[in-house]
Amino acid sequence: MSTIIKDIEVIKTKSTKIHDVDFDDLKFGSVFSDHMLVCDYKDGKWHAPKIMPYQPLTLDPSAKIFHYGQSVFEGMKAYKDDNGSVWLFRPEDNARRLNISAERLAIPELPEGYFMDGLKALLELDKDWIPQKDGSSLYIRPFIFASGNGFHASPADEYKFIICTAPSGSYFSGEVKVLIEETYSRSADGGVGFAKAGGNYAGQFYPTQLAKKKGYQQVIWTDDHEHEYIEEAGAMNIFVRINDTLITGPTSDRILDGITRKSIIQLAESENITVEVRKLTVTEVVEAAKNGTLKEMFGAGTAAVVSPIAAFGYKGIDYDLPKIDNPYADYLKKRITDIQTNKAEDPFGWRFKVI
Ligand SMILES: *Cc1c(COP(=O)(O)O)cnc(C)c1O
């Protein structure tokens, strides 16, 4: 059966998979909701999105995604509050950033309306898949990739924009031990580090595997010139607290402009926490660890929101972070998740009501 919601054709699944899912024991991003949104670019334009049952794709082996890696994505979450209302967090920023990433990968600009209306229609249809339990959410993965064929090393002439969703439990990974990277780089000036491009992740896996073999869970990326400036924590932005000042690097070609990062900056400033957006050297962090002024380090990103760092390794030495009372990490995480889940006022206008 096919119906039209706001110009979006909807083909509903014949049998829901929702009864196979244990909503009390959800992992992160490993089961997928009944439907997905698919939007095709061909003949020089994006065509109206369709919603269809979640299913495998058929692609030609010469599809350019396999050879030249034209692919960009986003990560977002939808929350259901106690009254059953459904909320997103700053979704227009994700729509905008997807196009910023797309431009850098020579992928044609997607109309933001297709992103927003398509996502709303998908969430309305699969609203029963949005978990209500504390800490859980519906993880949303919008992405675009080159589906056009041919070995010619040039941008594809066909693309697919897809949104699929996955009911997910909380992403809490425990306190992590990280290694400050001295050899490999995630990104470089003039490169694609600011884009949410799949290839950036591919390039991170190997150095992260090496760090894991040495007993660390994650890598702290440093600048590609001198490995002296602290840039990101794995696939998250990074914050360092020295005394009572919160420091994070300025966004650049090399540092992704995270929505969690900018929300933390705004929230902390509104709470009179001093925030410095400036370059931060490894030397300064090591000195602060030695003289006891280093209080906290944490990653910031949609999946975990805030991910505290317990220790870091640098040049063969491990430095433990102190256990402190009332860390900024816990406070900021709670403030942000309370806004996201409609448990607290939203003075910033970040929350977006879907249903
Ligand atoms: C997605 C991502 C982030 C976090 O961005 P959010 O918008 O907060 O989810 C940070 N760094 C990298 C490299 C990323 O890919």
C-alpha cells in the first residue's frame, strides 16, 4: 500500500519487526526501525523523497562509492518525553552541516526541506520505535553516497540520500584512557577533517587499533604539523579543564564543528564558567597534569554527549586525571540531556518538536 504524506510517497512494511526488539536491553545502533527514507539524485537534480521498508540496497560493483569514497553522513537523536511528545536537538544544524560536508566531497547540495520534511515524516511513521526509557533514544543516521557507476575518477552523476534510524540504549562507555597521538593524523590543513566524511573514519581505525593494543581505548588527535596542538578525542570534540577554565580548540579545516561542542560552550558561558576557545598545546596539558591544575578532560559528541577521560598517555608516560567532586562533565551532560528530553527549560531554543 502506498500513501502520500506531504509530497512524500510512503510504502509501509507488511509486517513490523518491533515485537522482536527488547527495548529494555538496547545496544547502540544495531537494530533498525521498520522504515527508511530514500531520496535519489539523477538527471541533474534531487527527486522527492520516498519512505519504504528498511531493506538492503542493490548497487553496481562500479558504483563510485566503492572506489572513490564519496560519502558523507550525520548523527542525530530523537527523544520521546513522558507525555509521548517527540523531540530533536538543533536538527537544522545537521541539515546545514550535511551540505557543508557534501560540498567538500563534490556531492550536489540537498534541498534542506527534503532533509527536514523527510525526517519528520519518517519519525511520525516509526514513532513507536523511539524508546522512552531514561538514557535511550532513537539514533538517526542521515547519509549521502555516490551510487552512480563507472571507474572514471570523477564525481558520480547519481547519489542517494538515505535516513535510517536505530533505537539505542545509552552510549556510556565508562571512563576512557586515551593516547595522545604523535605519529598519525586524522586531518590536515586544506583536507576534509571538517567534513563528516566516511573516509575520515576509515583513516582513524588503524591508529586507534594500535592505541588499543597498547591498552588505550581512544586516540587524542593532534595537529598534523608538529603533533603539539590538541584537536579532537576520537570522533568527538575535546574539552580540557585547567583550574576552573574550560578550554577547547577553535574549529578549522582540521576540527569538526560539533553541535554538542558549540552547545557546551554556550551553556557553560551562560552558567558563568569561563570558556576559552583557543589553541591548546600538549605541553600545557602535560604541565597542568604535573602541577595538579588539570582537573578534567572529556569528549563531546551526539552519541555519548559527554565522555569523561580518566587518564592519558604521552611519550610512554600515563597521567591520571584526579577524581573530583561535581565535575563539569557530569553537570554539562545533565543540563544538555535535560534540555534534549524536555525535562528542563530550553532558554536557547535548541529543542525541536516533531510530534
Ligand atoms: C560528528 C563528529 C563530532 C561531534 O559532532 P556533534 O555534532 O556534536 O555530534 C566531532 N568530531 C568529529 C570528527 C565528528 O565526526
